[in-house]
Amino acid sequence: MRPFVLLFFSLIVLCANAQQMRIGVLAGYSIKRLNISYNQGSYSIFADTSYFGSMLPNEFIEVIPSGNLVKLKKGTIELGQFKKVQLIQNSTNTSVNLTSKTPVVKPRKYEDDFEITSNGKDLVIVNLVELNNYLAGVVESEGGGGRHLEYYKVQAVMSRTYALKYKEKHRKDGFDLCDKVHCQAYHSMMRYTPTIDTAVVHTSGIVMTDSIGKLVDAYFHANCGGQTCEPQYIWNESIPYLKSFKDTFCIYTKQARWEVRIPKVKWKKFLIDKYNFPVGDSLSASAMYSFEQTDRKAFYLHPVYGIPLRDLREEFQLKSTYFSCYPEGEDVVVVGRGFGHGVGLCQEGAMKMAKYNFNYEQILRFYFPGCMIFNYDLLKYFNTRIKGIQIY
């Protein structure tokens, strides 16, 4: 009986790994002309119901939007206009180069299949990619190279959790997620860091849930500056498992401290124009440029004026909302901590924890206290058998 159970669980995990994602790539550009060239393996070229052979080494296709159709060329040969162009891999370990000619975008490499259509104006380019291949590309895009294996496992679990939680975010656009930061950065297939593949495989199927089995919002940022931020300070939303707490792991890392100088006239103009700051009041005028933030706060000069710190960060392109300031000459000197919104996992803190030999589960539980780590597909399978557990 035991070998059968082990085989059963293994098959479930294998199915999870083979899950395919539809990712809209080059989504931040209005692509008018795209070249797709051979990189590795073999691809078949389809357009609607027609087959146009395989893409071989040194060959490429060109696609151009033409109204609601796509004009297709193979090399210099025009093949016609079609509703949909597809590249289907003929074997495993296949990849192509995507080069946008209009506009000019740095070439990218992607694995697995492709589907190209037109939205009437621009090309819609969808990478049909196996989940683990997608996650490897995301982890490299978001986490960079040269990190500890346990850190990459952390990033893999968070990226998987996000992908499965928000899989239909772009359903109306014809794909699951896009390649931009507001979904997850996916600038290319994983190319430079083999350790990432190991991390993704070692955490296959693993996700984070809250206490009732709901997939968490796996937010992260570059550096919290020594204290994570309450989500309601940033998005006016309270999330039970994301509370502000002290984090000493990141305080001596690269992006823990920063300083900028902003002309007083710009600072004053913003406060007056947007918040009608009472400069006629001598007490208020003297306090306009001075602000102390030992622990994270939501507002500038709170509680008297209640100006959201996130608005100041956006207006002056500050690295974070965790800052203090004081006047000096004709400037406001802004002395800040951290980089990013500060909610959830601090990447530089997590990297330091990995160097101190914390494993990925310990790191995740530190930044997401009270959350659980599960195999998503096993959790779904037993959903009807475990009272109180629900998957969303």
C-alpha cells in the first residue's frame, strides 16, 4: 500500500510541475514588428489551420499587425495574413529569440510555445510556458544572480504563490499574467543562474497560505530599512498576516540608507497645491520642512495635517516612505531608510538570513508569521476532506 501512496503523491507533484501558464510578454510596448529567431531545439510554425514547416538554425519569422490579423513572413517569403500565428516546440529544451524592430527593444530569449495575435493596433505576444520554466525566469528577473540557494527557494515559493493566486489577472487580454512588475517581472527565460533551476525544482508545488488555506499576497520589496510596513499605510488595506515589525537583518546592507536634497520651493509648492498647507500660520510654516520618523508612520506631520507619506514618495521619487527630513539652506534634506514599499518580505534581509544558514521555510515564516507552507496540488486534492480548508 505504501509504494502506491508514494507513487500517487509523486504523480500529483509531476502534474503540478507540468502546468502551463499563458504569459503576455513585451506587454509594456506597442509592438508593430517582431522577429522570432531560432535559439535552441526545434519549432513548428502554424498560422490558423496552415502548417509552414519547422524553424531551423539561422531561420526567423517576422510578424506585423494588420488590422485584426497578423502578417506573417518566413525569412523574406510572405506567407499571408492570419488570425493567429503559433510556434509549437517539437522537443524539450527549446527556446527562441524575440527581437522587436518597431519599437527597438533589447532582444529576449524565451522557452516553450508562442501564440501571436493582433488587438487591432499592436501585436499580442503570449508565451505558453511550463510553470517551473516561468518561475525560473521570474526569480532571475526579480532576484538577480549570485544569491544563496535558500534565498532562491524563498523567491520561487513567493513567485509560485503569486502566479497561482492571480492566474486570471489578465484574462480579458487573452493571457494569465504579463511580464511587467505589477504582475511579476519576466524579462527572459532563466539564462545565467543554474542554482535557480535547482531552487524551483526543490520547491515544486510549494506555496504559502493563511490560516484558512487561502493563498497569501506574497508581497516583497528590496529593503525595509529595519522595519517592515503596514499594508494599510501603502494601499489602505489591512492584511492580518502582514504586520509591521523590526528587521535587523537588512540594516547594514546596500540599500538600507539614503539621502537626497530637494529645493524648499518645490517641497512647499507641493504641500500647498495638493493639501492647502497653512503657510500663513507661523507655527505650521516652521514645521513644514521638519519631520522625524523613528518608527514607520503613515502620515507626514501626523496627526495635525495627515499628509500620506506615500504621496510624498511618489511626487519626489523617494526610495521609500521611511524617512525623516530637516531644512538646510535652500533645501530640504531627506534622510531615508530602505527601498520599496516595505510590505512583506525584505529581499536584502532574506538574502542575509540565507547567508546565516536559515532555510527557506524559516525565512518565509519570519516575514509571513502565522502563514503555512503547503504543496498546492495536494492541498487542492484534499480540499473536500480537510474541514475548514478552502483554496481561492
